[in-house]
Amino acid sequence: MGIILLGGIKHCGKTTLGRLAAEELGWRFYDLDNLILKEAGGMWKTVREVWQDMGKEEFQLLEEDASRNFIEWIIP
């Protein structure tokens, strides 16, 4: 199984394209938004709420942590 990372501005179709590609390839799909919410301890329902409550800098640190933890988990 390979790894494909999609990046881009919000609402450009990353999640839709990622899900379709994963389904076509028979791979698992992971959305960073969901990983961020998990990393945040499940206190928020959306990443927008996390951003609003934490502010830009703290959110970016959380996003970095979620990304790093995922990469370390998926590529041991």
C-alpha cells in the first residue's frame, strides 16, 4: 500500500478526491481534520470550532502534532 497526501486551500475538494482515490485503490482514507479533532481530545465537533477557540497559533501546533503523530503511526 502506498501513501498519497493531498494539500490545498479549504473547500477545494481534498476530502472528496481523497475518499474517491482511496476507494478506487482499495486503500484506507484518513482525513487530517478528524485526526486534529481526536488530538484535541474530542472537545469540539469541527476544526473550525477548534480554530476559533484556540486561535491560529495553537491550532497550527495542534495540526502539526496530529500530522506528526499520524506519520509516525503509519510509517513506523
